[in-house]
Amino acid sequence: MCDSARCPQATHHPCHLPVWQSQVGTDKVFLANPRFPTGEKRRLEPEVERAQRVVDEIMTSAGT
């Protein structure tokens, strides 16, 4: 998934929103699972934050 924080040519449009929201939702399920290893949770947390920032940016730019 392109990310403007990683790629200067990345663009995010409302049509990309469902994919990013799905990513956030899936990752949050793993973080909430007590059987998921602690080390993996620490690795995954920044990815969830990054994806959530992209979702927020798309929603802000779309005016929703």
C-alpha cells in the first residue's frame, strides 16, 4: 500500500479508503488478541498508527 510518508508520489483518494480502513481493522484485531505475541504487537503498533493517519488524511481531504 502506497503511503505518502514513504513515497513522495503516493496519492490517497476516497476510493482508497476502504482498503486502508480494512487494514486498520485487521491490525487492531491482532493487537486485541491476547494470544498474539508481545513482540509482534510492538512491531504492529506503528503500522496501525500509520494506516490510521492515512485514513484520517483521506477523510479530511474528502470532507467527511
